[in-house]
Amino acid sequence: MFINFFNELKSAGLPVTVREYLTLMEALNSDADLANRRVEDFYFLSRAALIKDERNLDKFDRVFGHVFKVST
């Protein structure tokens, strides 16, 4: 599921890197449980880890909504 999300972001032209993806995976697997298993928390965590330019937020929102079937 997360690989598909990463690939969809890349396909949409977002400049996400493998390092950023690995940082996101590390945060999800940490003892701190940063995503709290809620889609809203995962949205903000993934946006913070993967998006570095606010001009890409709309594209990110569209891809996130498409992949996870939610409206952002």
C-alpha cells in the first residue's frame, strides 16, 4: 500500500525521494507510533516527511485522496 502511494506521488510529478519515503517508514515503525493508526495522522505525517515545497500540497492532497479513498 505504501509503495503504491509513493509511486503515485512520483507519477503525479511530485519530487519525493526514496530517503524521504524511508524516513516515513521509520516513523511509522517507531516505538513512538507517530501515526496513531488514524488516516488523519498518517496524512499529516506523510505530508511532513514527503513534501518540502508548499506548491506541491494540492498535488499531494489529490494523490492521497485517490490512493486512500478519503477527501482531504
